[in-house]
Amino acid sequence: AQSVTQLGSHVSVSEGALVLLRCNYSSSVPPYLFWYVQYPNQGLQLLLKYTSAATLVKGINGFEAEFKKSETSFHLTKPSAHMSDAAEYFCAVSEGGATNKLIFGTGTLLAVQP
Amino acid sequence: DAGITQSPRHKVTETGTPVTLRCHQTENHRYMYWYRQDPGHGLRLIHYSYGVKDTDKGEVSDGYSVSRSKTEDFLLTLESATSSQTSVYFCAISASGTGGNQPQHFGDGTRLSIL
């Protein structure tokens, strides 16, 4: 069965510092992986997705993630944090099959300090 | 942004009353989903639909029912609301794909409080 673990429910960085949000997955089939961002009082917005093409995936707002099969990881990074990056971030893995059902991690709340 | 509208956006109701939440999409996507979001639990799937009149249960379906009579509308009903169903509810949609490679796109949510 597929599962997702996000290490660190809260991460705090200084403005301009590297952002690293960790996601490890477990999947019995070749995984499709997604990162979403949620700003306060809004729905989830797709940041990027890995669908077995390039292992380094670039997304919106300067974020990128690298798929590492040997480490079963899909960590999200951004070289320089901006105040507007403060939000909650969710990693998700597809269940496989035709229904596009996703298994979500419990989320990481990113705070950006001035 | 994907054309997804949830209504109402906020609702306060009393225990034991029926509640229906509506999700409307303009994307003609095949798949639709209802989630609830609670602190510490992330998103949990309640029910989903894979076509008109075709629905199935998710991991937290007890106390909820759904209906999809048209491609664009997916209704979530709490037959007799309980305080444990106080939550933020999200609708999502997804296009047909291969092996789960299509992302889901989310509405802005409905904040439901049951007193």
C-alpha cells in the first residue's frame, strides 16, 4: 500500500535562506508524486508533479523537487525563501490505478522569518 | 485555476440536522472527490466519483453520503450532523489519465461548524 511521510510538521527559515521540506514515500507501484501548497483559508494548489519523466521537477514559485528512488524520497526545495512562501505544504502519492486517488502526508507548516 | 466552486463557503448548523455541500466544476473532468481536513490529519478522503451515478467510499465515509447526477455536480450530504463532523471540506477534480498520473485540483473549501 502507498503511504507518505513528511518529516517535520513545522519548519522555520529566515528570508533568503534555503527551504527544504522532506517527503518520503512508500509505493508498491512506480509512484506518481505531487507537492501542493495551501495558503490560509484557501484550497490546495498544485506546486509540481513527478510522473516518471525527469527526476528533477521544477514547479511554480521557484520550487523544485528531486525524485530519488534509492532513498524513496521526493524532497521539496527552494534556494531562497520569500515571505510569501509561508504556507502549509503537502506531499502526496498516487494510489495507482485509474481513479487518480491520492494519499496525502500530514503537511509541513513553513514559517519565514524576516 | 481549475473551475471549481464550492457552496456554501461557510455554514453553522446544529447537531442532528441534515447538511448538503455542493461542488460544481466547469472542466468536464471525470473524477471528483470530497475530503475533510482536520489539524494533525492532513486530508482524508470521504467519497469519490468516477462518473455520473458512479461513486465509492473513501477512508472516512461513515456518516456521509454523496450523489452525482450530472458530470459537473457532486453533492456531499451529512444525513444527521454530529459535532465530530465539524471540519473544513474540500472538493477536488481530476481528469482521466494513466495509472494515477493526473493531479487533483481543489476548490476553496467549505468551513462547517456543527454546534
